[in-house]
Amino acid sequence: GAPHSLAEIRRIEEVFGHVWYSGWGMTETCNSGIMLQPEEVEIDGPLSMRTASIGKPMFGVDVRAVNEDGEDIVNNGTDTGELIIRGDCVTKGYWDMPEETAEATRDGWLYTGDVVTIDEDGYIYIVDRKKDMIKSGGILVSAREIEEVIYTHPAVSYCTVIGVPDEEWGETPKALVVLKDEMSATENEIIELCKHNLASYKKPTSVDFAPSLPMTPTGKILKKDIKEKYWEGYQKRVH
């Protein structure tokens, strides 16, 4: 469940028009589960806030968002929790992997590892992958929220944000950016952009520019591979 950026949605709309669907799925759910249909959203207007949503559960699928104590969050668009799902499309477990199955499936629900909010109308919004949240000075920071701001810079083609070691804060956000051809940006520009659009503690403390970022065949940026470089020599990936 990798969230799309709003900048990507706008580019799709410009090329193809208002015919796109947004959805959520994972291998464990047969790549289906939640869907946002064109008539439920608009780029500009009263329904524009749903552009960032992955939609509502598909027929035959039940979803919840739960906190660390396993309690349902309030559907107010603000509270966050881990997305859990059940239905005929959801796996019963992993073949010959009892420990992994026990960790991922509990009481018939699959724990997806995606942190979400749900608004009053039942629309679901991905905040981040649980494992990609950055704990800086004891405060959880969403890498995806920072990435959304960076993508608004006209020179940015791709970006990702990871937590890197910091002696004072444990870890701090670091941005890695791929620029569009024949366009430029500086580290200070990116940091200032974030500073003006986010709480100060959420801004990246450093920015690296790269010609490309490692990706899966489906276009997902491989954050784990990128993170390894910066955490080499540390016994754990968070302080």
C-alpha cells in the first residue's frame, strides 16, 4: 500500500482526464480491497479533499483502523491507526511460516502495516507505512507528509524521505531527491519549502540529490535499500 502523491494525480488528470480510479491492495489481499471511483472525487471543488483518499472498502471486505491497544480509532480524519482488513480476498496466512502468520493475522484480521485516518464519511487516507514513520526526539513524523510537500517543487521528479541516525534526536528526516531534466534546486530550497508548509520539527535536516532512486518493477521506491546505506554499522534501524 504505497500512497500516491497529489502531484501525480494532477499529472494523470491533465493527460487522461477525470477517468482515473485510485485503490489500495497488497499481495495478501489479492491486490484489491479498497477503491475510490471517479464520481466520488474531483480535483477542484467541494470533493477535492478526497483526492488524497484511497476510497472505501470494496464489496465483501471489512476494514478497521486500530490503535496500539487494538481499539478502533474515531473516524474524524485526524486520529490515526493501523489498517486491518478481512474478507474472502484476504490470505489465511503464509505457507510454512507460522511465526509470520501469527504476527500478521489475529482473530481473522490481517494487520497491513499501513497507518491511516478515516473521515466522517468513511473515506480512508494513508498516512504512511508503520515502518516508515520517523521517530525524532520521541515524536512520530510521517515521511509521506514531507514527501507531499517536496513534490510541490516544480523541479522535483521523484523523492523519498527516510529517518537517519542523529545523536541528539535519535533519528531525523532526510530527503533524497531526483530532479527533472535541465532543472535545478538546492538543499536550502527544499528545506525552506518544508519549513514553510510543515511544523518546524518535520522539516528534513538534510537533502541528497541523486540521478535515480532504486525502485521495484511496479515503481515503488525501495526505502529499505536506501536506508541501509545510512544505518550501516548500527545494530538497529531506529534509536
